[in-house]
Amino acid sequence: MINRITRGAGAGVNTNQAAQKATAKQQGSFGALLQGEFQKQQVNFSKHAMTRAEERGIELTPSLMEKLAGSVEKAQEKGAKNILAFDATQAFIINVPYGRVITTMSQDEMKENIFTNIDGAVLL
């Protein structure tokens, strides 16, 4: 049995391979774009949290904001909904799905508080 290859058949294979490569490249670009958007995710502060931060002298530096965003990202990976992100001097209750800080506390206020309605904690 002899199989004949026609011009159109050969060209079709090359076109199909080119289309597959182009699709893969587009998906890679989309994936990179999506990942970039997740990395740009910023943490927002509720009006209450902003007021508390000002009252308690908590300075919202770019470094702190990056740490909070990283905390939200880690919590999302673990499926947490509300977390306590804290270090030795300050604490933040954050609603993870919305990336919103609900309230803030200074070191003095953390000493006697009980944190409820959280399902995770992240050390800053």
C-alpha cells in the first residue's frame, strides 16, 4: 500500500503546529499577565482600620504594606478567610478574600486582647 502525501496535507501539519505554538505562547502570556496582577494585589484598609492606625501611631510604610500583601497571599494559598497578621509591635486583622484590613492594634493593646473569628495567623 502506498500512502501519498499531497502539498496541502504537508502544509496543514505545519500550519497546525504553528497554531499550537502560537496558542501556547498566548496562554503563557496570559498566565504571566494574571500572575502579575496577583503580585500587584494591594491590601486595602477599612475606614475603621485607618482611624485606628492613626490613633495608635501605626505607620503604614511601603515595607509594611508589602508584608501585609504577602500575608494575604500566603493565607489565600491555605484557604484562610480572616487572619491575624502580627509582629512584636503591631497586629492587623485582615479579611483575606477582599484583601481588607479590618482593624489594627499596637503592642500595648495586644497584651490583653483575645482574637476571635480568625482562621489563621501570619507572623510578619
